[in-house]
Amino acid sequence: MIYLNGEFMPIEQARVPVLDRGFIFGDGVYEVIPVYSRHPFRLAEHLRRLQDSLNSIKLANPHDDQTWTRLLTRLVELNGPEDQSLYMHITRGPAKRDHAFPKVITPTVFLMSNPLTTPPQQQINDGVCAITAVDNRWLRCDIKAIALLPNVLLRQEAVEAGCVEAILLRDGFMTEGAASNIFVVRDGVMLAPPKNHLILPGITYDVVLELAQAHGIPYQVREIPEAELRSAQEIWLTSSTKEVLAITRLDDVPVGKGTPGPMFAQMYALYQDFKNRVMRAG
Ligand SMILES: Cc1ncc(COP(=O)(O)O)c(C=O)c1O
């Protein structure tokens, strides 16, 4: 079952007008929230980021957090699996085609849930490969916008190279992945690029930094030049559905020893433990 504009229904019955500004202009924002044991993970943080995205595109939030929580809870119940991936999508709604905002706005609200597919054990054990690519996106990558054409093309480039992610470089510095944040380990220190307009403020990124802080893992938040990425001992990607995953080959060159490193093993264990604790606490 999905939710569309006030109603729960089978996805086959869901219809959106062709003049919806999401369809015409990509004029909307979204969220992806993992659900473990039927509990949405970091829901408050996801709803806060949704609010930030809506503010950035000057679209009023159609619901308060209580209503969102109620709708998402119902969607989780209706869909069944213990672990799910919730997708929230809000557009500026249908209107005569014109770039400027319509005077009267009826936003389109679409929610769906899919079974959560986290990376297979083999990827966790061995790591995955990534390519580098020029970050040719716009300068508001902090907005979780549904207009994802650059990200789509960049991820496709990675897949065509037999890899899972493209790590993006802008003006000689690493920004993030096509659909993930990137961490680097050098000389026993975990490095993360700063949150600014060039990257999406990842919810998983925040969890990893909190865990590093709580467990005394040395870390720095600072810009990461391309050369430091290429000579890193470890590279990780993070996202809500991929959690924390080691990148063990970059542009066909092994990262460090070419296997997931000791700091990855520590962070992976901390992340799983944190997730399980939060879920047990309800
Ligand atoms: C461009 C980009 N950066 C980072 C992330 C990771 O964000 P989160 O940890 O909130 O899933 C995503 C998630 O899909 C993304 O699309």
C-alpha cells in the first residue's frame, strides 16, 4: 500500500496529473527513512531535514511532525515487513506550466514503503569498488531535491564500470558520493568533509560522527583534497540504506590493503550495535 494525497491505496491505483510540477520541473523534495523492527530510524532528524528542504524551495510543509509520524506509522503497519525503507515525496503539485510558482498551491504528497535491502554480507566482508567523477551538480546539494538527473548519470557511470558508487570531486576536493556521504581514514584519523551547500547533510553521516565522538575515535571535519582521498588507508560510504560500507578499490586501485580496514570494522560494529540498542529501546 502507498499513501497519496490523503488516501492509502494499492500502488496500481495511484494517479498523479501529468501537469504536476514534480513531473514537469522536478519541483519537489524527498526523504528516505530506514525502518528496523517496524521503528523508523532517526525519524525526528529526517523530518527536520525535510523541513529544511521544504524551506529551501519555499514550499509550506503540508503536515506537522505528529501527522507525518501518524501517516508513516500506518504505512509501516500496512506494509508488513519488519525492516522497510520509507520514501516521502512532496511536490509543488499540479498547475499550468510556468516556471514561477502558481498562486494557489496544492502540494502532492506521496509516501511509499519497500522492503529494506541492506548490503549483502559479501559486500560488508570484502568492501565494494568506486570510481571518481567530476561533481557537475548544482550548488545547492544540501537540498534533498527530487531533481536527481546528475546523480542518476553519475551512479550509472559507476554501475557501468562494475562499481557501486561514484565519489565526486569538485575543484580538487572530495564532496560526497552520487547517493551517499564519504569518509576517509588517514593515519588513524577519520576525516569527514564539512556540511555545507556542496553535500547532503546525511543522517547516517551524523550518526557516524556521533559514534566517533562517543567512542573516542579520532576524527576531523575538514575539506579533503583529491590527493588525500587517493592515498587514504580506508574509504567508507554511508547512507540510510547502505549503512556503513567500505570502499576497497577506487578507480581500479586498491584502497589501503584492498580489504575493509580496522577502523571500518570498529565503526561497522558500533553502528550495528547503536541501531539495535535504539530499536530495542523502542
Ligand atoms: C547525494 C546524497 N548524499 C548523501 C546521502 C546519505 O544520506 P542519508 O545518510 O541521510 O541517507 C544520500 C542518500 O541517499 C544522497 O542521495
